[in-house]
Amino acid sequence: MKEYTVLVTWDEEAQVWSAISDEIPLALESGSLDALIERVKMATPEILELNGKEDSKIRLFFKAERQALVV
């Protein structure tokens, strides 16, 4: 089973979550974290296939980052 890490970050200005992974390669956005994770899960097999990295089983690790300014 091949494992990939996806970094998920919140863009306060654009009000969207962004997912990136150089391993897959992948760059997606969504207003909802849950929706973004589903988009990544749906897109990953196709992107890997297009890049000649087909795997029968894939495990995705999501690492989320969100900054908050406390005044």
C-alpha cells in the first residue's frame, strides 16, 4: 500500500481550504474541510494514474494547519 501526505491549510483572505501534495502531485481548494478531503480522495487515483503511479491501494494522511491571531 502506497502512502501519501496531503498538507491542508486555511487561507483566511480567500476563505478556502487548500490541499497540496508534491508526491501526488495535487493542488485543490474548497470552502469546507470535509468537502476538500472528499475531493482529494476522488481526484488522487486519477492523478496518480495520469502520472504513471498507479497503486491498487492508497492511504492518504491529511495534515491540517490553520493560524489564528490572538490579540
